Amino acid sequence: MPEIGRRDQEPSSLSADLHYVDSANGSTAQGSPAESIASVYTAREELFRLEDLTLEKATDFGYPTEQTFEQSFGSSNSSEDLEKGVVAPVLVQQQLGANDYERSDALPVIRKGLDTAASYKITHPPDQLPNLPDKRDRRILRRLRYNLLAVYQRLFSVVFIGNMIAFIIEVALHRHSHPFGPPLGNLATAVAANVMGAILIRQEYVINSLYNLFCWTPLWMPLRFRRVVSKLYHFGGVHSGCAVSATAWFILYSALVTKRYADGDFNEPAVIAITYALLALFLALCVFAIPKLRIFSHNTFEAVHRFGGWAAVALFWVEILLVLHSESNTPGTDSFGSLVVQAPAFWFLLVVTFFIILPWIRLRKVEAFPEVLSRHAVRIHFKYSYKNIGNVIGLRITHNPMKEWHAFATIPDADGSSFSLIVSDNGDWTKKQIMEPAHSYWIRGIPVTGVLRMATVFRRIVLVATGSGIGPCLSFLTSHPMPCRLLWSTPNPVHTYGEDVMRAVTKADPEAMIIDTRATGRPDVVALTYHLYLETKAESVFIISNPYLTSKLVYGLESRGIPAYGPIWDS
């Protein structure tokens, strides 16, 4: 008879409906056999630590054994429910195929006839792995190519250098002008155009359209070409390139406005004040977007970007209108209205304003159905769907729309009428969702396509996930069946994420390599991935993990000539 191992199941408020533990004398008031089983695993730690609970101790305490459990429920498979340590909630029963279950205020109990036999297996890493090939090029060249000149940095450089070329040409063409420098309208146009580019590349409709367009790449195209287009998720380089370029243009604009005001050629004190307020906002937006500052205080970054960005757009509107109004007072110029409609900056700002407002028009609060999987994870179900819910999309949710938003991959249900998210403990906010499950969330805009969508341009892939990274993987595998080998490495996968997730993984890839790092230790993921890459003759590898392991894996594989993809800090 196997020993009962460590349990990660968190005692929930629902468990209190099933039993009552008298902390004064250590006795347990029990009702039905199901209540007895629940009491073993949901008792408070004042009585004993769950880590120390063995079958012998349970017998000494007078708790039900496997035999009494089986006698009570009359099922040969009931011992598995005992080892799970929980009585499955209604949502899990439905997903496992139960047609006969109880609905009550207490935690529902699986009735006789439900086959809960495990259809998954935990894999032990192979003892013998192929030797990794040597990394290509010298170390300094690898660092240059995959770090300093990664695709994100290349996109940033293309945008920024292009702007600087235009910047130099503009200054050179007007170096003898009076007053000195390019016309303010030209500079305002350059600033507004870059702001529009920065906003559009982050807009949900634009992102989804780009993914749909790039995913049309046919499989007969050369692998080298498909490798390049699959780097689409580095589009954040365009966003930051446009933002920094807009700031550079505005610095020149501010300098010329100041000079003309000092020379008496421009007498608008209000414009001067707004100009320096705008300059401060532009600089703050750039500074707080520096990766280290962004990671160190993400909430501050979000607040500065949201409210600072809105304030910058509003002030820019006032700035442009005041400058155009001042120009309309010059003899021989067109009327104020004519100048406004002729100014490209006006139309660019109109587009920017529209796309900033658009997601908030679809702000709404939706009902949620949390399913606590363990003290480390919760699965949140939503009883509605989107048109393209299967396109590996992520949904942003929050309790406070003005404070912070958190994105999670959607996992479509079998009939496509609903979906779920997996949230794991990865900070204060996610921890709260597990410990205090909410029944409603705010969402805005539309779901956004993610990195894994590009896997469809390859014939066969290896998919690597750690922890809750299995969520995006399930989103992809359930909606895009294709030749794929899954490697999932996580501590206590069964106890942390539940048997329904385990079965979903096995259904998506019957030969999935599921590694319990609590039992085997952390494996050499690079070597394991390379092993699966060779074994399956895959064309590429996709990684969904924490930032450190993702970058390590992508570098470790790409530097050996293996196409590898994974979300970056700004994807």
C-alpha cells in the first residue's frame, strides 16, 4: 500500500462545510464517508502537518484508510480520490465527464460510477542524453548577435536610425532659415507620427491583424524565411523606437520654441509652459520604461505610462491648437480652421486619441467561476467566448481598471462556448487570486494573440513549459492540433494543477514529457529540449517559462543553430 506523500492542497472555506475540527481536543466531528476523507486533508495545521501525514499516522488517528474509503464508495478506483486529497468540485466533475453529481452548498462529492483512473504519467528524465553541439561563433559575437543585436534591438535601431536620418536632413535643410531651424509644424508632425506609431503597434486589433497576416506564411517557404517571420513578437522594438524618436524630435521642438520665445519671434507664454510640461512627461515615460526600472516597480511603470501617456496626448492637443492659433494671427496666413485641417499632426493625434479610447469603450465586468487547484494555482472559468478564442490569445483582467492589468492565456473549452485561465502564484496579486478567489473581473478591449500563434508556420515543433506556462500551451494545443512534443517541468504537477489539467496535457500530447521537479530535481532543460528536438525531427522550439529560463533556453538553442522562440520582457 503506497505511502501518502506531501500534499499542496490549500484548505478552502468550502471544506468547512464538510467537517468541523475541534482544535481544543483534537477530535473531528465527521458526517458522511466523504466528509471523513475531506477532514484528513483539510484539517488545520494545529493538529498535524500535512507533510508529515503518512498512512500509518492516519490509521493511528482513526482516519479512514483506503479500504474504508473503498467500502464506503464501492469503487475500485476510489483510492485515487484518497490520494488526491480533495473531493472534486462540480467544474472538475463536468470536465472529467461525470453525468451524475451532487449540487449543494457543501463541496460536491463524486458519486459511484465515475472512472477517475489516471490517464497520464509522470516522466523521469532519461539517464542518457545526446551531447549538445558546440555553440557557433565566438562568445563575443554570440553576445552581440543574441543580446545587443537581438531582433527587438534591431527593430528599435531601424526605427530610431531612420528617424535620426530624417532629423539631420530636416535640420540641415533649414540651417539658414529665419527664424532658425525647421518650421514648428514639421517638428510637431514628426512627433505626432512617432506617437501614432508607438500607439498603433500596441493596439489589439493591429497586433491580431499582424499575427493573422504573418501566419499565412505557407509551409513550403524556406525554413530560414519562416524562422524570420516567427520573430514577430519582438514588435515591441517598434514601439520603443517610435517613443524614443518622438522624444528626440520633441527635444528639438522645445529648444526652438524656447529660442524663438527668447528672441521675441514667438510670444506665447502658455505654449512655453505646456512645452516643458510635455517634455517632462516624454522623458518620464522613457525613463520608467527602462527594463530594470520597469521590472523593479511594474505598478509604477504602468501608472506612469497610463496616466502620463494620457496627459501627454491631452497636452499635445492643446499645444498644437495654440501654435496653430498663433500662426493664424500672422498677416497673410489661412484661418485657424484651415490651418487645423491642413496640419498632419492634427490627423495623427486624432488617430492616437481614437485608439487610446477604443479599448476602454469595451470595459466591462464579467462573472468568473474560480476553481482552486492548490495553494499554488487557480483556474478561472468564464462562461462566454470570443470569435477567435482558439487563436492562442491572452486576456487582461483586473479588479481595479485604473491601477494594474494582468494578462493570461485563454484555454478554450471543448465546445468553444467558454474558456478558462490558469493563474499561478507569482506575486502579491496572483497570490490573492488563489487565497481569495474572486467571482468577477474587469476586462477591456479584445483578447490579444500571443507568441505561440507563430508555431503554425512550422511543420513540427517542440513545446517547452514550466509551471503555469502550461496554460498558453494548452491554449495552443487544444485549438491548433499539429505534430508537437510537449515538455512540462514543474513541482508536483498533479497536486498543483489538478488531474483535469494533467489529462488535458496528455490528451493534447499522449507522449508528453511531464517532469515533477520536486521528485527528480531540476533537469537540464536545454539538453532535454535538444533530445526531443532530434527525436521528433522538429523544425523549431517554443518556450513558455519565466523570463530567466526562457532567455537561457532561447540563447542556448539559437546559438547552436536551433530555431527557438519565447516571450521577451516587452512582447
